[in-house]
Amino acid sequence: MAVILADGTYQVARRAHPWATMDDHGIAVPAALGAYGTARAGAVTAQADRSWRVRLDPAEWPLEAGDRITDGERTWTITGEPRRIRHPVDDEVDYVTATAALDPPEVP
């Protein structure tokens, strides 16, 4: 399986989900990140609203908000609800897509 028009290789670090630990105010506290996994082809593209669109190999499914992606130089945190896109005829072009934020953000 592959991401069409991949622009690099990316690794994913996942958090344990759901976040079961609560702070003193009853707000869920994110679990620690796991280790980064295998580097796989993908693409990360800046959007006009300063968010980033991530497309990854479907082997990275499932992704959740709070998981992190790196290309070895920059790091992004998944902020939106990831989706797995399945092609109705050819599973070789399936991919995972999500909205992410650059961490730390770029300063204009």
C-alpha cells in the first residue's frame, strides 16, 4: 500500500487511548507517548489556515488525536479526527488522513 505523491518518510508515536488519567479538575491528562515506529512513506502539507494535512500509509491506522508524527526534523501532533480512506477498487491507494499542528509552531 502507498500514499500517492508521498513527499517523505514519517514515523508515528502513539499515546495510550482513551486518556484514563484525570487531573484534580476532572480533565483528562494525555498518556505518555510511545516510541516512534517504522518510517513509512507519507505526505504532510501546510494549509491556508496554518494547520497541516497529513497523509500516511494505512499501516499506521488507527491514529488518534494527540498522536505525533515526525520526519526526523519536524514534529506534528494530530489535532483532528483521523480517517482511513479506502479506494473502492484498488487497496494499493488506501491512505490515512488527518489534520495536525506543527510542534513547535512556526513563527511568522
